[in-house]
Amino acid sequence: MLDIAAFEQELDRILAYWITYTPDHTNGGFFGKIDHDNNVYPEAPKGSVLNARILWSFSAAYNQNPKPVYLEMAKRSYDYINASFIDKKYGGVYWTVDFKGNPLDTKKQIYALSFTIYGLSEYYKACKDEAALDLAKQLFATIEKYSFDPKKGGYLEAFAQDWSELPDLRLSDKDYNEKKTMNTHLHVLEAYTNLYRVWKDGFLEKQIRGLIRNFSDYIIDPKTNRLILFLDENWQPKANIISYGHDIEGSWLLLEAAEVLGDNTIISSVKEVSVAMARAVAGGLDKDGSMYYEYEPAQNHLNKQRHWWVQAEAMVGFLNAWQLTGEQQFYDQFESVWYFTQKYILAENGEWVWGLNDDYTLMPGEDKAGLWKCPYHNSRAMMEIINRLKAAG
């Protein structure tokens, strides 16, 4: 079995990078963009998702290893989110603010509200600040008021600042403009799961159960055990793209949600699904141990880039499948992704690179910190692996 110390050292290295390089001591919060060469862009927009993920990462790190500096970083993020990202008039969180903390892109992306709940719940565990929990509850109520679909179930993707309809619902340019997406549902589930750990509310429990049903009924393709990425408001699939990273991430996050509920019937059912998803996604592994980014069957196009977050989630997902089955192949897959990550993804001057092309050259123009590049996937993977290996003895 791999040495836990290696993962503890890597977690320390990741967190040290964010402590050293990312706080914006002039304008507050954290810099919106740092490129691969550690060049800071002090006037870059600041994203709600990045800040919520920083909040979660340092709160979780403190909950695992209570170093004061971790809680200081978490509080810095919490204070900045409270001051700059919360829409005091209409509720919810802005997508971005400018470098001085003024609202910039004021759309209400449910994905961003979810990550804020995720971070706030973890922060409350760390410091028991009731105001943080109250804010998480408010954001939960806001999602349920505006985004929940009472007729068909699930959650609608995005809204304008005042919660009116928005023509462009996409998280990013590469996404389909559909009203329901796997990605948002996965992270609403993740957020609600973490909130339920600190707030055993009956309605919240009901919504978590509903989300698990949404996945089993609509989002997981029963023929392939893969996630359907984009759907319309009636749950009709709108794409057949395979996202290897989301498939393996979903496999363990779904089980985490089931286990939080403590319902043995749901847990048993989700365990079967979790293992089936891990088996299916193994088709995205390369012989060098890495996991590819995605596959488009309609074009028979395999995107062979190796993104940092995909490797992080693959490690946790395969380790989870090994814990559930005891099958050596899953442990070997976890181990091989880690060896690849050590060799190619860990950056020399801290953090992880965004990703590599198939020829092992760096993907050009990508950030170490930005709207999407954050300490969440990799620090979480290290924490999950440490805890799971300790539990395995």
C-alpha cells in the first residue's frame, strides 16, 4: 500500500502555494488570476466559484489538521464572499466581481450558489460561526425558491440577477445551452450533502433523496453507466459526450450523499451504481496511467488532454471502488494515476499544472489560479486519500 506521508506532503505543498501566492493584500480576498509561471494579474476579475472553493479547501484542511493559518485563510475567504459576492438585494451570489470587489457579472448560476453552500458548511464545521451556517441556509432556500423544478424535479441552471429568465444559461463556452445539466446537479448534491452534515433538516433530506433519484432516473445512462451531461427541462438528453472526470467524480460523490442519509437501502443501491460507473470509466485510462479528458462518440473524437482535476477525481474514485469491492484492479488504477500525477502534473514551483497534451507538452495559456483553477480538486483528493488509506489500515 502507498505511503500516506506522500499524500500528506503533497497536501501541505498545495496549501502552502495558495497561502503564499494568492491573497490580494491590496484589494482584499484573493487574486483572480495567476498564470503557470506565477505571474499575478492583479486586475483580473474574481470568481465566486474560486473563492468558495478556497473557503472549502482551507476549512476542510483545518478540520483535518487544525493549523491556525488554515483557519485564517478560510476566514479571509468567508469575509470576502460575505462582503463582495453576496447579492444583498436579490439574494444569491454574483458570478464575478472586479478586482476591487464590485459586482461584475451578476448572473445567478446555481452552480456558484452550490459551491458557496459547500464552503460555508465546511467553514461552520471549522469554527461554529452561526452566521456562516445561517448564510448557507439562506442560499439553500434561495435555490429551492428559484431553481427547483416542482413539476419535473431537479434544478434549473441559471438566472439573471433579479431571478428573471436568462437566454444564455451556460457555465462556460464549451457547454450546451440547456436548462438542466449533470454538472450543476452533481454540485447541488455535493453542497446539500455537506450542509446536511451540520444541519439535519427534514426538507433538506427530502431534496437530497430527490437528487439521488434524479441521477438514477435521468442523469446516469443505464446502458453505459455514464453521466448524461446536458438535458432539457423535461430530462430529455441533449448530448452524448463522455466526461471521464465527471463520471469518476460522480461515482464517489453519489455514494457520499447516500451515506450521509444513513438509509441502508439507498446506500446498497448506490454502491452498485458507484462500482459500475468506476468500471465503465476505466475505458478512459491510457497505458501511461493517466485519464483522458473526454470522448465524443458522434465524431469518434477522443480528447487526449490530461487535465489536473480529472486525475485528482480518478484517484479518489478508483480508491473508493477498491474499498467497496476489494478488487485489486481498482487499487492498481488509483496507484497508476498517482504515479502519472507525480511525474507530470505536480508543478515545480507549487500547485498543479492545468494539464498536458497527448505529447506531454503543457496545455498553453492555462492558469494556476483563476475562475476555474483552484485548490479544491487536488487538496480534496489528498484529504480523501489520506483518510481512506488510514481507514484501510
